[in-house]
Amino acid sequence: MPTYATAQEYLDYTGQSGPADIDRRLARASERVDELLADAIYEVDDQEFALDPKLKKAMMQATCVQAAWTLTVGDEFGTASAFKDVSMGSVRLARVDSKDGNAPRYAQDAVSILLRAGFLIAVMTW
């Protein structure tokens, strides 16, 4: 599976250098972008990169913001964000409030980038 952004593209797009493991985080963010585009139909090259330059750029940007979002919330895998309150003594957990009861998995900016580029057909809430 391709990684849609490089560490240099992350720096150029966000204005921030990533952590030491930015390449791994970008690969993980690329997986989330693939999930968002699961129903999209587009041509790819032999390395599975989009041939459409507009989509390729949108995928790079969405990957960068998805990685930045997971770094900001400190929850790369979407597990900690499922709870708005956690206590250890006598264990108390309170789930995040959302329409479907699930924690956000995708950065809203990543969704917006793909929507504006025309590769998502509906606004989805996660």
C-alpha cells in the first residue's frame, strides 16, 4: 500500500516537522485516507498512486492533516479519543458523545479536502 505523503510534504504542508516516526505515522494516515476513498473509482499507476493530479494532491494533503490530527489529539489508533473522562481509582470511564456512539476516526479537515476535490460524494460524520 502506498504512503501518500512524505516527511518533506508533511513539513511543507503543515509548517511543522514531524516526530522521529513521521514516516510510520504518514503510512497509518494513508490507511485512513484509503478508508475514506473506499468507494471512489480512480485510475492508479503500478505503485497504486492515483494518476489524476488533483486526486493525488488531495490525498497527500488529507494524509498530512490526518497525521497532524492524530499527533494533536495524541491518539493515533482512535482508542483514547473514545473516552472524554478516564479515572483510575475505582475505574470510571465516560465515552465520547456522538450521534452513533463512536469516537472520531478521521480528521474533519481530511474529509473536507477530499470532498472539495470531488472524490467524496457525501459528508460523513465520524
